[in-house]
Amino acid sequence: MRQDLNLPGSASTPAIQSDWQAGRLSLQGDSYPENSYELFSRVIDWVEAFLERESRPLELSLELVYLNTSSVKAMMDIFDLLEDAHREDRKVGVVWHYDPRNERIAELAEEFREDCTFSFVIRPLEVSA
């Protein structure tokens, strides 16, 4: 399963890229797909495979703008996998970039971070006026 994900984003789905060699998974954009299980099962499978087969660090880079309820649930499942890996002394982390004009997504990121003991950085994007 060393196949990387390279899923283009759409109006309702985030762009998703993975880099097995670098230990990096990135999601950018809105996430309110009709079938979030179909979309996120591939992401979850990739994360599980990486954590099973590699001992290197894994970083999730997020630049999500909006998530519907089922996308939030899928992200919680991904964060649970990272939490389990962290408990086994694996180096995992999340960097969530957000538009500082979007307070709602910053608050959502904060809520996620409260449940995580691994490195979870919430960083505002540079926005031009």
C-alpha cells in the first residue's frame, strides 16, 4: 500500500495528497462530500498502513475551511489513529493552517486539539488585505 494519494479537490471535497517517503499527509479545502466514508476510508487506510509499516514520523498538514458533521467524524477517526500511535511512542503531529478571518474553523481546530496529546499546532495563514 505504498501508493500515495493524490486526490484533486472539488467544491465539496478537500484536495488530498500524501507523501509516503516524507511521512506527510495534506488536506486542503472544504469537506462536505455526499459520501464521506468513501472519501475518508482511503485516507484512513493510508494512515493505518503508514503507521503499521513505518517507524518514521507522520505529519498531517491541514488547511481545511469547512467540515460537515460526517467529515468531523472522519477526522476524529484519523486523530484517534494518531493518538494510538503517539501512545506507542510514535512521533506524529498535526499542523492546522487556518484563515484568521474564519473564527469558526479555528475554534473547531481548538476542539480537536483538546482531545489530543500529540503535537497539534494551530497556525494562522498569512492573508493579504
